[in-house]
Amino acid sequence: MVTNQGLKWLSGASIASVLLASPLAFADTPTYPDKPITLVVPYAPGGGTDVLARVLGEALSEDLQQPVIVENKPGGGTTIGTSYVARSKADGYTLLLAPPAYLINPSLRSDISYDTLKDFDPITSIAITPLIMVVNPAIEANDLKGFIDYAQKNGETLNYGTPGVGSSPHLAAELLKTTLGIDMVHIPYKGSAQATTDLVRGEISMSIDVMMLYLEHIEAGNVKPLAVTTSERASLLPDVPTVAESGYPEFEAVAWYGIVAPAGTPSQAVERLNDALINVLQKGEIKEKYKDLAFTPSYESPTKAQDRIEQEVSKWGKVVKKADIHLD
């Protein structure tokens, strides 16, 4: 029979044993991170997304006191690198820099081996960049209203170029067509470079793509900027109005970038990464580097990041369905 005094002794002994054991237990649980982190970029080295990853990775290494290694896994319209991360161990040591295609592929491709909304734990957004609508100088339009008038008179001959079917610029252009109530013929290219060259030459009438591609051409007068697609004007081109303020307040299309981890990543790692990324993105030197690349820092909680991803996947899914876009 155990007396009250005995219960007190047992209780005290139990507490004492927990207190004695706790340091050992905590010692066996390493603090995240305790080894290098791999940041997968689903593109080849050298492009804008790769540069963004390396700028961010260097700063993140300093904050986390662990190396952040950028690993390029291109191919499959970003699906190879994305699939690799989805299958990786959910321990916080393999991350994906998710580009705009991450939001588009779920409705565009039937060959992906992962579920964008279920197989990843979002950490945070890291950047957005506006797309810009530009036309060849021969087009008789100096603003969006003028372009609409021109399109209504020249719809059969008006065309626009993009870096490819299903690309972020392609979907933005299709959304713009629906919003403005105009028609244009899509001319897909294998990348942005040739589309830009043909726009300058006058082979195509209009293009929408990331701003960095056109800054020098705008300054030289080779193309005319009509509008940016974000809800606010771009700091690099403050005189160019947004589509929204040009009379279409419901319109917004941005190139979004985020960091995600395999689903099931420990909350400790997700929270630590979120804190570190937000801290890094608020630093002045990072903001300056972002500005040079025409990126704007963007960040939020993992929950808000998940909400954003769900909204964007749904938004672009509707555009793909309405425009009946297919990948051959």
C-alpha cells in the first residue's frame, strides 16, 4: 500500500528525474539547422531565378550560420526540380525556390508527379516582379486606351509574342485580352530573347514579359511601354501607369517567387526559415540587389503563403481553361 507520504515522494522523485533527464534529452535534439541546406532552382544556371537564389542563399547562410547551397535541376518546364524536392526528406534541409510556373503547372500539365497544394509546406514568398506591356514604336498607341482603340481597328493583324505556350507572360496576356475585351494572335517563342528581338524589329506588335528585359530598349526608344501589371507602379519605371489605374482596377498579374519545403517538414524548421527569410528580406543591401534585378521583396507567414498559393493556382487555372491552353 502506498501512503500519501509515499505518493509525495514518488511525485518529487518523478519531477527530479525529469529535470535531470531534460538536459540530456535536449542535447540529443539538435537545433535546426545544424548542417548545410540545399536550395533547388528548377532552371539552368545564369537566369534571373538562379541569380535571385544566389543572392538570397548568401544572405540566408549568414543568418542561419549554415551554408545554403544552390543546386540547379532544370527541365520539364520546372517539373523535374520541383518533383525532386517533393520526394526529398521532409527535414528542412532541401528547399525549392518556386517560380511562377509553380502556380501555373497544376492546371497546365497532366504529367506532373506531385500535388502543388498537398506535397509542399510553404515557407514564405520571397519576391514579386511586375510584367510590363510594351509595343513596337510603329503601333499608334501611347497608352492603354490608345492600344485598345488600335486593337479594335486592327484585330486581325495584331499579335503578341511570349517566351512560350503556358508561360507566365502568355497567361498574363490572355488575362489582359479578356479584361480589355480585345483579340490578338499569340506568337510563342522558345524563350524571351527572340521575342524581344522580333518586337524591336517590328515582327510582332506587342509583348508582355518581365521588366528587366526591356529597360534598355525603353531607354533607347526601341519599344514603347504602355502599362505594368502590378497593382502599384514599378520603382524602376515610375512614369509608366499600371493596368489597374488605366481603368481596369480588377487586373493584376505578377511573377511570383517563393520558398517551399516537402510536406511534413517540422514546424521548428518552417518557423526558423520563415523568421530568417523575413529578416533577410528587410535588409537594405538585399533590397538594393533586388532593385537591380527588378524584383520587389515579398514575405508573409507560412499560412498566408499557403493562402496566396491557393488563390494564384485557382486564378491561373481559370485563365488556362478559358483560353483553352494546351501543351503539345
